[in-house]
Amino acid sequence: MGEIKTESALAAERMKQYILKHLHEAITAKDVAAAAGYSQYHAARVFKGETGVSPFEYIRMERLTASARALRQGGHRVLDVALDFVFDSHEGFTRAFAKGFGISPKKYAARSRPDGWLIPIRYLKRAKDTREVPEMDRTAVIFTQILERPARRLILRRSKDAVDYFSYCEEVGCGVNNASEPWDILTKIKEALYEPVGLWLPENMRPEDTGVYAHGVEVPLNYGGSVPEGFDIVELPPCKMLVFQGEPYDDAHYQEHVFACMERIEGFNPEVYGYRWAPHLSPRMQLAPEGWRGYIEMRPVELMQ
């Protein structure tokens, strides 16, 4: 049975739906309260109680997010986007965008555009991090993207008890290219669909007495090649992967930047976009850290019902 929502939750949902339908129009406290069927004071209190933010903070968040999508589509002047989402001026929009996302709208629109959508994570996390992280501000801007993965197979070398890259390499041995020995073998599989990845395996893909972390590579569903000795091959269903990509960094300090990115990714809530984590569909994956492209991690998601 589905969860029975309270009246407050239903009222908050009515307010959110009204806001989303009127992002291009002026929205007043009276309008939001009318959508809930409450007084302005009670509506504001209920909304914040259910969402953690005030109605007007939510309106700004959704307008900034929608404006980022519009900028991604290309062909739009920053001023036009600002006015379209009811910002008073180019300057006001730029300040709000930069404060929310950590990047100016002009620079954001100029970034390369892989398939799918890209939204910075800094604003969407919303929680204020009061801890000081010296010299790591560049990694605070993490872009996200949804990619479709087809049904495929995964060739992997399991561990006995590794939980991360370092404990994995200690267990299986280091290779000739500063990675693991299994990694060197995986790079030679010509039929690979993508580059090798580090894996955090969910429980349904992890036999008893094996570790959480592994190295592997995805191959076509009809893969007919050999499986290297000591490796396993498992089938993965089609799924969506939420991709996180941090800013480029200096390779000499990769650990601190990678760890900062990973910490911020842990705080991300996919429900902002109507998704939820789906670890049963695929392992969590990390690409080899390369300073020129930033840290990249992928996690499986599915649409919320």
C-alpha cells in the first residue's frame, strides 16, 4: 500500500504544483495560500514545515533551476532568461544565479553540453556547510547529468573485503599504470562499452564473503569474448545513471579534491528532480580521477512513483 499523506503534506504539494505552473508569472503570498486553501500565515508555516524552506525560497530555487535548464538549451540571452523567470534585472539574476550555483549564468551557458541536462549541485543541496574547507572551493561546484544505460553485462574482479580504492589495491595489487592489476587487464578488453570504473556493489550483486568495492568494465549484452581468470561477469538491466562531475583540479592535490567532491555528492537528494536512488539496478561507479576533467561518479536512480 502507498503511504497515506497528511493534510499538511497534501496542502504543501498543492502549493508546489501551483508554483511550478506559474514560474513565468508574478506569484504572491496570497496566490500560494489560495492554492492550499489556507490563510497566508498558516500556508507559509505548513509549507516550511513540510519542505524545510519558505514558499518564496522555493520559488526562487525552482526559477533558478528552470533558468539553468533554459541556458543549457542554448540560443537564449541571459537578460531574456532573467526576464522570462520574473527577475527584475540582468544584474539581479546574475547575483542570484552565482550565489545559488557558484558560477555566473554566462559562464554556465558557455560550458560544453553533453547529452542530457546539467545542473550545479551547490544550490540544490541547500544545506549550509559551516565547516571550512581551505583551497577546495573549486570542487564545490558539481554538475549533474542523467544518462540512459542499456541492458549490458559487467566484467569485474571482486575483492574479499575492500571498501574503497585504496583497500582494493592493497588486496589485489597495484598495476603498471598506478591503478590496480585488474584495471590493467580491464583496459585491454576491446569490446568494452565505456572505460573501466571503480564499483561499490549493492547487496544483490555481492556474493557472501566478498567485498563492497571492485573494479570492472561494462560490455555489450551479447558479449562473446572470454572472461579473464579470476573475474566474474554479471548482467545489468537498463537504468538511468545520475552522473556527478566536479570542476577540474590540480593532479598534485587530487586526494583532497576527490574527497571533497565525494562528501558533497553524499549530501545530494535526487528527490529534488523526482528521482530516488536505485542501488538494486546497478553498482555505484567512479571513473579514474583525472584532473583535467574533474572527479566523476555515477549512481543509479529511478523515477519516483
